[in-house]
Amino acid sequence: MKILIAEDDVHIRNGLSDMLSREGYSIITAENGKVALTKYQQQQPDFIILDIMMPELDGYSVCKEIRKNDEHTPVVFLSAKGEEIDKVLGLELGADDYINKPFGIHEVRARIKTIARRCLKAKQNSPDQIFQFGDLQVSPAELCAKRGQQVIELSLREIKILICLWQHKNQVVTRDMLFDCAWGYDHLPNSRTLDQHISKLRKLIELDPVVPLLIKTIHGAGYRYQE
């Protein structure tokens, strides 16, 4: 697997490059966001690690450009910025995960393997059945939902969350079930990734995200789609 590492700190960049090279990965490095975007376009890596605070273009901007035409390549942010709002922004731009500095080499290695495995599996097994979700017509193959004439663009993961809720309509879907359906792996303890994705999804599909009618929170249990 070919991994692009975009990091302006030469010590971190070289350390990650050396470690991942020993794991058998093919490594592409970039010292700033502009170079990262150029190398992504030229070499089409299978996995991308982006520092956020980089010269020329920051990681958010690079991710945004990549996600315009590429929904599937895994993107992980690597940053000293640890505030929740920074993580939410990264996820909303289409990142798959967020690793805070300082980090452990074993953590990075494990996350890359896990994310790559389930992202590549999701890419190969994209669903295509059109289904009704409340007043929405969801089209997985087109990565969108329609409410009348309104078209709502959705990510593959958002589609998978909706499919899981729809397949278990009128039932409580636990957090672990949603992670298995949409991520394909067991979530890390205390992870807020799912909550942040549900929050973003509600903003897209609910008429009033503050009072959601399609995706109900069942406190202490999970979520439910009530038909």
C-alpha cells in the first residue's frame, strides 16, 4: 500500500516514513500542503496522513480538495490541535480519523491497518439499493438522498449509517452495531467519532436538526429510525 505523509516537521515526517517503510509500505513524503496535493494528484496514494498546520496549504484545505473527487481514499489528520471543534471540522471535511500529537508509533501503525482495511472493504462493497428513509429517497449508488427536488449529497459512511438504521427500523441500533456497519471495526473507548458523524448527518437530512425526527437518540442505548 502506498502512503502519502504530509508533515512539515522533518523529524516526525522521517520518523513516520522510516517506521512505515519497515512495515512494508511504499512511502511518499511532502513537506507542505501544496506539495502534498501535487504528489496526491501525480501518484494517487492508497492512504493519506495529513498534518493540519502546514505551510502553503493547511491540512484542512488539502483534504477538502481531495474529497471533491475522491470519496474513498482514507485520510487521517495528525495534529497538536486537540479541541473538539477541530476534530469536528476535520470529520466534516471527510477525514476518517484524527490522531493527536504526541502519539505513539504503535497507535499510528494500528490505526493505519484498521482504517485501511475497512475503507478498502467499504469501497469494494458499496451498496446500491434505493430505499425510503422517512420523506427521503436514499440512493446509495449515487451517494445522495432526495427530498422532492432537493438533492442532498452524502458520503459513503453516511449512507452506511442510514442503511444500518433502515435495516433495523423501529429498533434501537447500538453504537457498536453502527460502528460495525459503517466502519467495520470496534471503536476505540471514549471515541466521539460516531456522535460527530450523526450530528453532521442530522444537519444534512433533518428538517430541524435540533429536534430530529428521522434519527432519534435513545440515551444510554444508541439510535433509532422510527418509520
